Amino acid sequence: MKESIGGVTLFNIVIVFILLFAGYVSMSINYSKAYNVKNEILNIIKNQGGVCTSSNRNSECYNFGIQINDYFNEANYRSTGECDEGWVGYNRNGEIDYNNSAFCVKAIKAQGNSELPNALYYQVEVFYQLDIPVFSSVFEFSIYGETGRIYEPNECSFDPARYPWC
């Protein structure tokens, strides 16, 4: 009887360590993928000269959605979350979506130089999760990043009441 109780206890300890190790590996993989997605979104925003979206194919802003969509398809990134107040959420197609956002963007007016008053920088929030086998998604986390100053940004699609400089 003593050996059977010891065997069950040892088996439970091994299962717990396997779950902890699998969770750690899953978390580190999801974090590195979210970090790469965040950096690519920041590069796209920087290369586009800001954030703007449009469903009009002739618009200069339409390219933002195409680049975001292409990158998310290539990266096979599926995590979503909800944006906080003051953030604008975007889905995997680069379209505004507050409920099921793949990433969130916040435009902030840069302070300082009065000669160049139209300068913004953008903060980006990307979501990732701790996926433990059997239990699925347990915790949700986010990672933040920001661009440098973007002078004379594109016209944004943000709400003019909240973002008067756009």
C-alpha cells in the first residue's frame, strides 16, 4: 500500500511539472510571435506615414489594410483582445474593429517643436495568451511598442472629437 501511494504522488508531481514546462514553452513562443507582430505593425505604420484606413481601393490609405492583412496571413497570428478607452482596435484585415481586435493603436500628438506642429507618434498594443494543453487559453497578456515621431502624418480615420489633430 505504501508503494502505491508513493507512485501516485510521484506521478502527480511529474504531471504538474510537465504542465508547467509546456505552459512556459507556450508562453515564450506566443510572446516572441507577439513581439515580432508588434514590430512589423510599427514598421508598416512608419512606412505608411501614419495610420489610415479606407475601403476605397483608389485611396492611398487602402494600402495599410492590404499590408496588415498580408502580414497576418503570413505570420499565422490569431490572438485577439479588447482595446482600452482611447485606443482604436483593428482586425486582421486592417479594418477598425473594437470587439475582436488583433491589435490596438493610439495616436499621440508629439510635444515640443513649434515649427513642426503636425507630428504624431503611435503606440501599438498586441495581444498574446498563455495556452496550456488541456486547459486552453488561461491568461491573456499584451505587449506595447511605439513609433518614433511621424511628421505630417496621413489623414487618420480616428474620431475627430477624440483626436482633433487628425
